[in-house]
Amino acid sequence: MRKLAAMMLSLFLLVSLIPTVGAAQAETKATRIADVKGDMILMEDGTLWLKRPWVATGYMKASIDATSFGKPYGYALTSKGELISWDNHGLPTVDKSQNGIKYLAYGAYIKKDGTVWYYNGEQIEGLKNIVLYERNSMDHVYLTTSGEIYHSYIRDAVVDKVEDPNSIVSLLMTGDNDVAYMDNTGKVVVVKVHHFDYNDGKVTFRPKVLTNDAAHIQYNSDNALVVTKKDGTVWLSGSYTDQDKLVKQVKGIQTAVKAVPYSGTLHETKKPDDSNSSIIVKSNDITMLVKHQDGSWKVHVGDKVTNIQAPGATGITFTTSNAQPSVGNTIYFKVVQQYSNGYKETLSNKSYSIEIDKPQLLKVTKDGSYKVTGVGEAKVTVKAGGKSQTLSITAKLGKSLTGAVNINNVTYLPIQSVFQSLGGTVAYTAASKTYDVTIGTTTIQLKVGQKNAKVNGKDTAMEQAVREEKGKALFPASLLSKSLGAKLQWDAKLKQMKVSFGSAFMIIESADTPKIKKQDAQGTLVKYLNKSLWVNSYKNWERFSKVTVTDIVPVGSDNFQVVFKDAKGNTLQSDIMSKDFVSRVLDDSYTFLSYDPYKKYNWSAATWNSIKASKISIGMNKTQVEFSWGRPNDISKLTSEKTTIEVWSYGSSQYVAFTNGTVTQIYTL
């Protein structure tokens, strides 16, 4: 139990060295170790580090508002008095149902109301008004508000009494049930439960003052008391019969605040040529974990001293879900912080700060994502744990704008849509026909009919005056170069303007652009426009009805949809097809005929009706059979001097026999 208490205190001190990470504290001084226990480090900011060699990074981290360790392993206390627990596999969790706790002992805790409870939430009956409590595997000792120190080893006998119970800062017991306590003046008293006087049925114990200048006490595994004195030295009492005497000074320790026996592995060092093996410090000397007056934590083994270093932030990795988004997209940033112990942590957006050099291009949303609000290149810098990293976002306009006009080699662009697409705001004053534009830190004022613009309050000449076309105000595009540094490129073929900012760009089309692009995409397919065809067999459309190609619409990825009108004026649409397949369908007589079959073949109405009903009969010719049943799968032919016999097969069992081109037999095998 003494060993566990020492480890708990040491863990509390060690935690205070770990750095905090926050949006408002991204570059503040790192926090310090508060305590160390075994392979656990508790930081002053409440962070717990658990050394676990079986996980990938060797450590697990929990930012959980811890303030002190419990005993044995796997328990801690929050600043709100709630119980924290964990095992060797999971992260610590807070049990909010176990609250109001002021002190964690071995396997139990004291609540602020003076009651004592096991870690499983079961109250220990009969214990009330308790100031301090400790236990081992079998017995317990406790200090009450009236000053009595009770021990369960002898039927809850009073082993000592103090005048001011609130002056007692530490109460300990060994596995052999001996007791030690220290008050706030540094006086240490030890009580051996086997040393007592017995007179007339009354047991009187023999408390002895061990020292009057202690700063901290803790039992070791040999039941000797480890005493850290106010002068920074560390001493051991004797064990068993000499526990009431300080008999040995621990060499090499002169500036201790507290010292406890230590059995963890945080002081292990690794061979420089073998990162997978460790050298464990081995010595016959006592292994002590010491918090020094300068706040450092060290493990002392004889002459060997090893610093306990809290895991510190060494760098960050900053990535985005999309570095080349379009306006209107939502993007996310991810910040991963690396620590000196190999641990990697994905930070929440509350744990870092982000700066955007052109904030008009990216706007943060409630869930921490960013909405892309303008075309351009932005540099985004994240700061966390005293580190910073920058990445670039290149935002383009996913869909082209319209309204570009080229007059006498001067290209005009629409004011509202262009500046809003750059992430700007546009305010219009109707009385003066004035547009006030704000883009980041740049202000631009434009007036209809005026050739000068005001950029950041200064007159800037333009090629031509701002004008209105069909109710929209237009400005000379060259102003974007002068005021914002844009690169402009007029495409004379497509009649559209490309406005670029580095790799970011947007396209503003003219009224002619869509038609030009459509014609370019159609290519040789334009030959089918306005062409009349007659349906043979396509999509259950009426056979032999006349249809006219009215449009061939590009639908992306070199695919098209053909639009027809029938004789009644109804619109019909083909399936979406590749460019090559459009030609195959329209040129194939199986699907469409290039002539009016009724005019080309002067057949009787009965014959046409049979064909439409997919029926054949004796006496039909080959063209009529092909119209009715389609092309055969196979043809066999036998020719003599005066007779030609052909057999057409359909499928595996239907046959039609022709004699000199006329059906003479229809049979099934």
C-alpha cells in the first residue's frame, strides 16, 4: 500500500510537464508533470499518459481533467470529484454517478460528506465523519473529525488521537498494519500495532515521533518509511523493530520535494542501434522516483539518474479533404499532432487556430467545416502546440458564368455575378447607379456611364465606361487585372473570358458560347439535324412512322441524346448514346429507314398490317418477311437452272423457305 501511495503521488507530479493544445493557447508554454505512478504520467492540465508497449505508438493519451491517482492501478479523480477508471486496453472514462469524492485511497475513496465507498460504488457501513482513510488487502485505518485514528486490525481500536484532524496531511499503513501519519508542520508519527500496553483490559498503543521536518512520507515494500525532508534530502526508517528511527540517508538526492519507491519503466533507455530493445536499469541500490524543487522528475538508482520526460508536441501534420474545390463545396481540415513518444493525435477544431490570408474565399460553418465562397488561391495556416503549418487551397468556379460581351475588342463582364463569385459583396445604390464592391481588404466603386473606378478610394482608369446591357451592368474586364492582379484570356473561338488567379480560375461565357460549344461537341453529327427518318424498330415507337431529328444534345463524357418530332408534333427522345453509336443507330435500316416505306413499296393494307403484327404467310417476298420478322440468323441457299430455294432460320427452330423469292413453306423443327 505504501508503494502504491508513493507511485500515485509521483504520477501526480509528473503530469505537469505535458503541453496543452488549444485555439487560444496554441503557442502557450507547455504544461508540467503533476504526478507519476508506475508507467502513468498525470499532467497539470488533467491529461493522462498511459505507457502501453502493446499499442502501436507505445502510449495512449486521455484529456480527461484528472487531478490525482487512486490505488491500485486504474483509478483517478477529476477536479469535479468524479471517479475515473480504466483497464489495460481501453481509455479512461469518467463515472459521473460516483461523485463528491475528495480523496482516493487503496480500493476505496472518501466523499466530501465524510462517508467511505469502495470503487464499485458500494458504501462501507459504519464509517462516517472520516477525514482520512487508508487500507491494505485486509484491514483499514481512518482518522475521524474528532481526531481519533482507528485501526480495524484490533477491532477498530483507537491507536492515536490528534488535536487538529485537519492538520493531518498524510495517513499511511503497511501490509503489516503499522501506521504513520504526517501533519502540516512536518511532524511524522509512527504507530506499530504490535507495540502496546495492556492494563486492566485496556489497550494503549505507543506512538513515536519519527521526525519534525518532513515534507513527504511513503512506505516502501519492506515496510520502511521513506521520508523526504524539507531540506531536500531523503531518508529511510528502519523496518520492523526500527521503524521509529531514521537510519539511512538515500545518497545522491539533495533537492527533493518528494521521493517515493519506484517500479515503473519510464526511466528505461533504448540502445541507439536497436530501437526495439530496452536496457532496464539494474542495481542493488534503491530505485526512487523524485520530484525535485525545480519541478523536474527523475529516477535515482544509486549514482544513475534518469530524467522522466513528459511527452511533448514535436510537430503537426495539416491536411485537407480537397485542396482544389469548387465554389460552393464544403471542405474539411485535419490536424494531427505528433509527440516525442511517437503518439499521434487527431486534434479537435477547438484545439487549434486557423488563419486564412484571404478569408473571403473560405467561411467556417457551425460544425467546423469550411464553405468555399470564392474563386482564388488562399493560404491556410494552422497553429497548435506551438507549431504551425500552411497549405494552399485553389478554388475554381465549378459552373461557368454568363453575360460576357466583347465590343470593339473590349470585353465586358457582369458586375454582380463576377465579384460575388470572387467571394465579394456588392451593394447597389439605384439613385446614382453605383455599385460598391468589397473583396477582402479591397474596395471598388463603379458607376454606370463612368470610365473611372475607385479602387481603395483612388481613381483608376478603365478602357471604357461601365455600361448596361439587357438590364445588367457590365464593366471592362481589364479592371480585374489592375485591382486584383487577375490574368485575363479572351477565347475568340468560344467567345468567352477566362479569369485566373494563379491556378484558380473562372469562365464567363457570352451569349454565343453555349451554341459554339454544342456545335463543337456535335462535330459530324450535325449532318443528321433536320433529317427525316422512318421508324423500323426502335423503343416500341410506331413502326414506319415519320420522325425528324430536331436536336442532338451533348450530355457529357462524349454522350448524346437525339431529339425527334413525329408527324403530330410530339417530341421523342432517344436513349443516351456515345457519339459513334448515334451514327450507328441513325444509319442502320434495322432501326430507322431513310425512306418512306409506304411510298417505296406499294403493298396492300393487309400485307402492311401483317408486317406490323409480326406475321408472315405463304406468298410473301423476302423484303416483306424481313420487315415482319427481321434479319434471319442464318441463310441456306440451293440453286438449279430454273429454281432457287432459300431457307431462312430464326433462332433454333423456326424456318421459312423461299422458292424463287416467294415464301412456299413455314415450318418448325
